[in-house]
Amino acid sequence: MLRASEVCERAGFPTSSLVCEGFLGQAAATSVGLGMPNLAVAMIPGHPGAQSMEELRANVAQVTAQQVIDNLLNEPEAQEQRPEPAARDIVFRGSFEEVNAFFYERQWSDGLPIVPPSIDKIEQFLSFTDRDRDEVLGIVLPESRAVTIWAVAVNGVMAGCRPEYMPILVALAEAMSDPMYGVEHSGNTPGAETLIILNGPIIKELGFNFEQGVLRDGFMPNTSVGRFWRLALRNMAGFLPHKTDKGSFGNTFRVVLAENEDAIAKMGWLPNSVDMGFAAGDNTVTITRLTGGGVMASVTGSTPEQMMPYLSDGVAKQTSWEIVFTVGGITYGTLRPVLILTPILAQTMARAGWSKDDVKRHLFEHARMPAWRVEAYTEQWADFPIVSLKHQVNLGRLPRAFAESDDPNRLVPIVLQPDDFMVLVSGDPLRTNAYTFAHNGYLGFPTAKKINLPADWASRIKAER
Amino acid sequence: MAKKSTADGQYEVVWPSGERKQALQPLAKRLDTLNGKTIAQLWDFLFAGDEVFSQLEQELRAQYPQVKFVSWREFGSTHTVNEKELLASLPLRFKELGVDAAISSMAC
């Protein structure tokens, strides 16, 4: 892993990084971002996952070993850093089509037309924040770039956002810069995509869709802010397909999911912003990186007890290999699956006296998978070894719920505690469907930020309307 | 004065990235030989790295019989939720263990 090599080299220890053949391009690009474009890499031919042990050992003996030796003994060639434009430099002048071609050729756009980021447009966005335009919110990998208010505005313009979305974009950039989220993992091969969850009065102030079709494009705020996120990953962090973004298949960006706070308040539940540590009524963004999702159509029942078996089944089935983020194949207890209830489903539960915590507890007890399947994901089907669930329990790394018997068909939780489930309320108010997402663990851990509004927000928004 | 997109359908545009904050860093001085040197194995617990290290040990020892290794088991996975803390601890750990160089695997 190159990040480890960089730390070692910096401390005076020469390294050789081992990199599979298909990752050599990513390694070259990532090395530049680490400030060590000449990091020494030894190739593993092909991919170990598709090789027998005999083939792998032969490849290491015939190819990798000598490269490792050379890397540790031979001084690498010195490198020079290419100059780059300053933030306000005019890098191009041309027509709409010419600007778009210029940006596309340099991988600065996502393939859809962008709004040309001219200074006057950027200034409009900057007028919707009280922050200094040169403020650095963080430095993010893989290109080790400064996340600035200015760059946020530039990418907001490009994405087709309206200037008044700027406070949301800034909060997203702050979340991106938070180490808890782990943006540096955004180019990993499962290709998971971020979901942005929006809470607070700003949903209605800016006209976000929070009802039917909430995950569909077609609503300017939801769509353009979702697009901003992916442009920010590309331009502000430096994730480029075929280079630093190694998503084997990838995903397109997700539009923003705004919760239905009217429905939530009416039923006496609390919004996601409270679950994330803020006050009800705060404007917040939450980002979480999700591998995929599926709908549970026509949830039937007039009581929670009638509805929950279907919902638990759907939530449990959506999580497969991602279980490694719970049981230790990569890390422990960082899996945060998502369940989205339409208001009518949540209201039915609330009417029966169920809180959101009751839903989470029920999911913890019933959204489970057979122990043999967990061990197959970790030991047989994929390469995330844990030895066995019982072994992990004996070491004190997992709670007893994962090894209450030796029966391979016993059901075990998919998370470590009820609060690991995220339960949201949005979508078609009067349709009895639910949606669930599997999560990418600590490689995109749920991270929330408060949206700070400019001092003149109320009058500005009123004027915009 | 701020430049504006022009009325003749021409746009003057800026680039969309922030400043690169990581200046070029020199690499560590390479070793003169592997004989008598201690090499740390760093593994992210992916892609059969344990097998790879096992074979690498064999190959390196064939050319440099006095080379020594500190197993990946000593450090645990480098691809974990506490990655930053773990990586930050490596220089001191290396000094304690008498490490001269490292091999880091498997993903980027």
C-alpha cells in the first residue's frame, strides 16, 4: 500500500511497494499525490484472486522478487513537479462548446456539459457564504489538494447549481475533508457511491424534492448538488477513472436525498440530523458511501409486526460481502446499512407506538444472515479471512451474538449494535415501499456537517424567490 | 477587476482544482546490500499477500542468505479503520525492531 510506503520513505526507510498489474496506473497517479512520483513499485502479474497458489508463487519468483531487490538497492531517478495554474488564472477563453471540449479533454468534467466557471459566476456563489474564499477546509488525497471555498464555488458553477446552494456545497466539502469519512478510499474497486442526506428547513427553502421520486434526477437542487459531489471528487480530490478511481464498474452520482421533515415531525420521530448529533431543525448534510441498493415493493401490514419481517429480510439480503466491515475481514463494526421508509410506512409504525429506535432494534434482532454465509464471504468466496466467527468472539472482537452455538445455520447480526442502522423517512408519502442500501464500511463512513448560512440568508432567499 | 464571461458568447474560465499541497519529497537512501539487513513486511490483508511474502522471503534469501524479515503479523493490517495512527507509529516501531527497509503490499 503506497500510503504506508510514503510514511516509511519519509522516515528514512527505503521501500518497495507490491502492486497488482491492473493497479500500476493507479499507483503511478497516487504516487504523484503523495509527493513521491518515483515511489518504487514491484509488479504482481495479473491478479492473485484469479491465480492458484502455484501460479502466484511462480509469478512472484519470476517477476516480482527481482523488482523488489532492485527497488531496495537502486537509487530511483529524481522527479520534477509540473507547474499548475493558480486558482484565479484564466486557463481558457472560448465558446460554450469550446470550453466544454477543453474541460472534457483534461478530465475536468464528467462528460455532461458543464456551466463554464467564469469569474462572475463564481463571485455569485461566493456571495452566498461568509467564509474567506481562500480558506482551506482540508487537504485530501489522492492528489493532496487543498479544498478551498473558491474551488467549491468553481465546481458548484460547473455542476449547474444555483448560487444559493453554496452553503450546502461548503458543508459537503467540509465533510469530504473530515478524516472520519475516508475520502481517500473513494477510488477503491467496489466503486461505491456517496449518498448525500439533507436535513433542515433549507430543504424547503431551496426547493429540494423530498417526496415521490426522491432518488430520481429531475429536480435541480437534488440533481445538481449530487453532481457537484462527483465533480468535487474528480477535481478537488483527484479521483479520475482509469487512474486513481479504480471502481471496477463504478456508479453514477446519486442525487441528494432530502428527508420529509414534515412527516417526521408529525409522527413524533426525529430526523437523521439528530441521529448524527445535531439538533432537530438544524440544516445538515450527511454523507455515507453505499455499494448498492434495492427496493422492497408493496410492504403490506397495518402493524409494525406485520411489516418488519419483509423489511428485515430486504435489509439483510442487500448486505453480502460488505459483512466484512462488521466481522473483521477488513475492520470491525463500521457497517452502517440504510433503510428508507416512505412516510406512510413510518407513520404506521409510529401510530403503533414504535420509535425509530424500535425499528433499529428490530432490525438488529431480525435482519440477520446465516453464520455459514458470513464465513463463506470471508473465507471461501472472497479473500477477507477471519478464521471463523467463533474465533473472533473468543478473541473478544465480536459480541457473543455471533457465536451463540456451533450451528452453521444460526442467524447472526449484520451489524454490531442497533444504532449502526440508519433509518430515514422520504419518498412517496402514500406508497408502501421501502428502500435499502448496503454500506461500504469505514471506506466512506457516515459523516455529518452543519450547514452555515450567511448573515443575510433570509433576505437573500426572499429576494431570490 | 473581476473578469466576466463576455457578451460575444466567449467565456473566460478558471481551472477547477485546488493547489497541490504536497511538495515533492526525496525518497530514502537505498541499501547497499540486503545481506544482514532487516526488512519489514507491511500487508493490507488483501489479495493473498501472506502467500506473496512467503515466496518473496524464499527468493530474497536465495540471493541474500543473511537477509532478515519482520513478519506482517508484527504490524497487523495496514488497511484498517485506524490506518493513520498505525502508519504514524511505523517509524518508531521500525527503530525498535531494527528495521532497515520495508515491503508494502498489496493494493494502492
